[in-house]
Amino acid sequence: MIPTLSFSQKVWKLRAEPCDRHGEIAREAGLEPFFAGILADRDLQDREAVRCFFDPRLAMLADPLGLKDMDKAVARIILALERQEKMAVFGDYDVDGATSSALLVRYFRCLGTNLRLYVPDRLTEGYGPSEQAMHTLASEGVNLVITVDCGITSYAAMDAASHVGMDVIITDHHQARETLPKALAIINPNRLDESFAHKELAGVGVAFYLLMALNRELRANRFFNGDRTEPDLKTLLDLVAVGTIADVAPLTGLNRILVKVGLMVTENTGHVGLATLRETARLSGRLSAGQVGFQIGPRINAGGRLSLGRLGAELLATDDPEQAGEIARLLEQANRERQAIEEKIQKQAFQQIMRLSSEKKIYGHVLADKNWHSGVVGIVASRIAEKTHRPAIVIALDEHGIGKGSARSIAGINLLQAIDACQGFLLGFGGHHAAAGLTIEQGQLQPFAEAFNRFLLENTPEEVFQMALLVDGWTKLSDFSFETVSRLERLQPFGRGNPEPVFVFENVRVVEHKILKDKHLKCHLVDLEDHAMEAIAFNVFPGPLGEGIASGGQRLDVAGSLSINRYQGRERVQLLIRDARPANAIPHGNSLSRH
């Protein structure tokens, strides 16, 4: 049978099927039965794993010397400090790169050393170290370069650095190839020859691990004796949290520890740039993962997208309130310009999708235009992948017919593998399973798009392309007290790898609904036992979901996430509605969709 769809045209699927053991672990940990599915999804197989997940601490971090070349990198940096050599940090222009660069600049400033900050211009220099950049740094007298969030495929640039006698330490997290660049040290958990178990680190996490190892060795060498004060690495974790979240790295393993503690640090951050950025975004107190991802991150990113790549790193590295205020204003302006450009390109991209989809079935979108801005194609690709539930590659063509594109995937599809299968049509590419970048000649666009679609068709089950809402199980409104929802909140920060739990509430009716700002819906849900709960659905008007919920006169199954709504000193449980469908459309059972 065809699965019954919700008002949003989605099939609801159970995220993870718990076994009896997960129920036992939940009981042993004093958790409600519905936590069993949540534990299963996170592969928490014993009570100790549950304890560590609910209460992550810095003491749980893996040893940084477990990473290959870490010892060589630390020894070279210490030698540079002893010789008072000139050092530079070479960063990427996105948030991960900006936070990584600022992290190193701040740490070395505490040691009394000023790093030369080099961030390439996105439009004129492109991504990562280049031969010209290496020659520029060498001409300035730089002896040692540390790359952050880049460098793992910069073969020519490393050869150039070696030729001029300049040492380079690469810190990166992107997927490495079998042959590595010729650098003094390469620290990357995703080296093919790397046994370090924690592959999830973002670029800023790898950079922080370098500082952990360096700081420990400096302490052992009595570097901090006398008038030198040892830097407090914990105070830098706000930058690690921002970079990790903005890079959409999995919030599991080491990242969960770094981000959870780092978000706590944001409450009283000592970094004037981050504090100024928070004020510009009209945020206060401790930042949430959502605030970082949707408000802080885009502002830092805006500079790099519009040829102002240094601004993000400079803002996060400065201790001058006046400079921070000026940069924050520039980034705010750049962010508004970015939003306008993005909106225009997105509209044009969807027009291309409608035209191409009318001709044949599309499994992956390959879209290009000579008037598109290469700095925002990644954001547009993300929006398209999310709305169409298809991998999307959005390409900006220059005047010479060379296209630079960004690609984003969906769950169940290894994007890098799909692009690699079509590499014969490309000038270059790189990335990972969820996101990638590529360079292509205009004349190769059509054959590449055909090969890309053919690979997806032949190697992807059809159900992967069905839009779905993943839920964590069925519950009742009466199951969620203030205390219960507080326990759910301990699962934060939510993000990739640690999704916010979604539950299904069957046979509820909507009462007292109110439409806010012509697009949001606020209401109360009441079940068959007259238990009630406040609920809200954002951005559902105009559209079938808002109309379906507000129609009245029918009972619904509602899927949503629970939270504590804190407003004007009041705290109460609230359901954030994700989707809804007519009740009894599907009999209650072991599956959320009828097949």
C-alpha cells in the first residue's frame, strides 16, 4: 500500500527501534519508558554511556597525542617559540575557519606571540592555501605556517612552501586522499592512515586539540614559570562551540563535550567580538545551538561570502571594543546583502528546477547560472536539498565559463561518493558525505548532471527520496510534566547526530487556536482523557499544515518536540508542532507508515 502522508506530504518513520535492553537501561537510569528509543538512536548501550551523555565533561576528552603528527607539530611550535620565529595562521573564510584562526591568534597572544593572520579572498584566491599565498608569507619572513580547517589537498601550495624553506603544519578535518601533501605535520582525524577513533571533530576542534597538546607540553617544559601566565583553555571553548555548530558537525562524541561546555562559556564570554556579535543579533545570556546556527554563524559567514573573509576572524580575535563594534556593523550589513542575493538566486534556482523536472524525473539537482554569486551558492544548495529532499549542486559560472559549485546532500546519500563517480567531468572537487565543493567547465554541465542523476538512480533505494519525518515514538500528553521535559532538555545541544526528539500524540483536538503575524499558529491540544498542552507551529501559513491544524472539527495525530517555554518569569511545557495528519488514518502498531 502507498504510505499515508501527513498535511506536509511526509511519511512518519520511527527513528530507531529500541530493544528490551534499552528499556532496562532507561529504568536503571531513572528515565521514562519513551527514553528507550532515544537511547537506541544514540547507540547508548549501558548506564555508564547514558551518564556520560547526560553529563559530558572535559575530563572525558580523548588524549590529543592520539592524533598522528601531533608530537611533531608541538615540537616544531615550541622550537619556533624558543627561536622567536615569525609564525602565521592560514584560515578558511567560513565560521569554522574564522573561529579556528581566532582560537590560535588568541592563544599565542597569551604566550606573548602575535600570529600573522592570513585568510584568502573567496572570490579572487579561492579555498585553501595557494602557491602565491605561500610565497607572500615567505616574503614577509614567516618561518612556520599553521593551517586551520584547510590544507589537506593543497599539494602545490605545500610544494611551494617547501621550496622557499617554510615549514607548514596542516590542521584540517576534511576527508584526506591516499597521498598526503608534503607538510612538516598533518593533523587530521580523517587521514586514511589515522587510527584516532573520533572522526567527528570540526576544524576548530582539531585546532583546539593542537592547543591542548601544546599547552600540556609547555607546562611540562616549565614554560609558564616566572612571569608567564598559563592560558585557560576553557575560556576558548566558546569559539570551539560556535565553529563546530556552524559547520554542522555531528554533536556527538568529543564534539558533544566541547560544544556543551563551550555554550556554557558563551554566557560570560570574555571575547569582546563574540559579545558584540551577540548584541548585534539582540541575544543575551548563554547562546543555544539554534542561535549559533541561525543567527551568529550567518553573520560571521557573511564577510567571507562577500569578499570580506578576514572580518570574521578579526572580530573574534580582537580585544578592542571599538574595532569589534565597527566589524560587527560591517558584518551585519554584509549579512543583509547576502540575504538579498540569496533570495534572488534561490528564486531563480527553483525556476530551473520546475523546468528541468517537467522534462524528466530528477534525483539530484545540478543548477548553474553565470549571474549567480559564488559566495552564497552553498546556502542556496542547502535550502534546495531541504525543500526538495534531493541532493543539490548549485554552480556559479564566471566570465570564462568556469563554474564553482557547492553541493549539499540528504540523509542516506553519500554525496562525495556520488561526485567521485562522476569526477571525469570535473576540474576538481572535495568535501565529505554531506557537503562538497567542485569546479567544472560550462560545457561539461549537462553530461555531469546526467551522470550524477544516473548514479543516484542506480545506487539509492527509492524510499530515500520520500520526504519523511523521523519520530521517536508514541506518547501521551499526560506523560510530560515539567520535570520530564527538563530531563529531555539535558539531551541538548541538539543538532546533527543528536536530533531533538519528536513524539507523536494521537487523537488530539485543537482548541483556542490563534494565528500570529499571519504565519504562526498558537493553540492548545486536548486528548481523549482531557489532558491539555500549549502548542505552537511556526511558519505554517499559508500552507496545508497550518490550514490542516486550524481547520477544526476533526481529531488529529500531532508530531512535535517538547520544551520549557520561559517567558517573563513564567515557565511552562510547550509543544513545538512539526507535522500533523488526520487521526486514525493509520492503525496504531509497530510502524508509523502503512506499507
